[in-house]
Amino acid sequence: MAHQLSTSNLASSRGPNQPDLETKEIWQARVDLAACFRMAAEYGLEEGICNHFSAVVPGYDDLFIVNPYGYAFRELTASMLLVCDFHGNVVSGNGTPEATAFYIHARIHKNIPRAKAAFHTHMPYATALSMTEGDPLIFAGQTSLKFYGRTAVDRDYNGLALDEREGDRIAAAIGDADIVFMKHHGVMVCGPTIAEAWDDLYYLERACEVQTLALSTGRKVVPVAHEIAEAAYRQMREGDPESARLHLDSIKRVLDRTQPDYAQ
């Protein structure tokens, strides 16, 4: 299912003016992203070697960090991650990104500057709801209200994203949303930080899991009234950046004890 990006689309460098990719901030972004890969694997949010997370390189808005093709999330370490530009150049790292990872993530980061992190998975419950009729989320459970007014649905599934046009189309479908359900495909979560993207990805799958369980009862699932849903969303958003930071710190502490090589 995964497709390697053709080496004919890649250059080995950016030219004579090489960026400084050895800063403390960039290494921390690598470690944080590696932690997200490992914990996503622990929670079963990935699918084989097909899914991908990316983050804009701190200090370089035209570069992004992404996982290399051919590795499961649980194998990845901070030093294994690639740095690419929007033109198909691998600026740092060994290997290439998976083709759809490049064409989707490069165009999202280029076209949506506020998306400093972009996480794409085929996580089971969210993907299942992307396959159903109507809007995926009913907003009946408290956790789902974190996403009230923040979601979009890309209803025009068009096969694999193997060129810039499909990446541009997906970026346009996201619009002002933070989360896009990609019909018949999966989800994309965009965030201003790696921590906030991780927090949203985790709680989105939890919200979708609970809704799927509720639907499985065969009883009508009742949405929360608009006014209450909107108020609850505002309450949650007030503390989200700090809560997300603490959430990411917590998974790194767990990994420091159980899988410390993620930070190598």
C-alpha cells in the first residue's frame, strides 16, 4: 500500500547555503516527534508502514521533519527522521519519505502555514467513521466536544496522493479546520505544535471509539445541544496548549522508562 517516492524527484542537497540543522530546538522537535511515533504504535494508531507524521523545522518554515519510508512507527528514533524541503530535496537523513507522505505533507505545510505539525493515520475508529454516511462525529460525548467546530470532511476521495495536485486538493479541503476526516481513507490532524497535534490525535481516536461503541448498541445516539457543546469546547480550548504539553511530557516519561532509544 505504501509507495516510495521516486528518486528522480529528489535532489541530494539544497545547494551551497546549507541550513544549520544541529540546533537544540531542532533536536527537541525530532525527539518529540519520535515520541509521538512510538506512542502511536503502542496505541495501535498506525497502519503498517503507510502512515506519517511531520513537523515544520524550528527556524525554517520551508523545511519539514518526516518519517522515512519503510519503517514501522515503533522502529523510529529521533536521528532516523528526515528533513525535506517542499521541492523534494532530502536535506538531512538517510532514505526518502513515502510518496504520499511527501505529496500530502509538503503541500499542507506550504499552503497552511499555521499547520506546524501534521499527523496522518488510518487509525481504526476514526477511519471507520470516515466510511459512514453523513458527518463522522455526532458530538454526543464530552471528549468529542474538544473538536466541536474544528473539523472538516474531505468527501472527494481520489485515490493515492502521488502528485502535488492531490496534496493541494487535500490542503484546500482542510481550509480553516484543524482536523479533516478523509472519506474512505483516514484522518489528518494539524496543529500549531507537535504537542497539540499529538493531543488532538489521541483524543480524536478516543472520541471516535466511544461513538462507535454507542452506535453499536442500536439505540439512537443523542448529540449535545449546540449551546452547551460550544461552551464546553471553549472551556476545553482555554487550557489545551498547556494540557497538550503536559500530555506529551507524560508519554516521554513513559518511553524514557520503557523505550529510551526513541530519543537517540
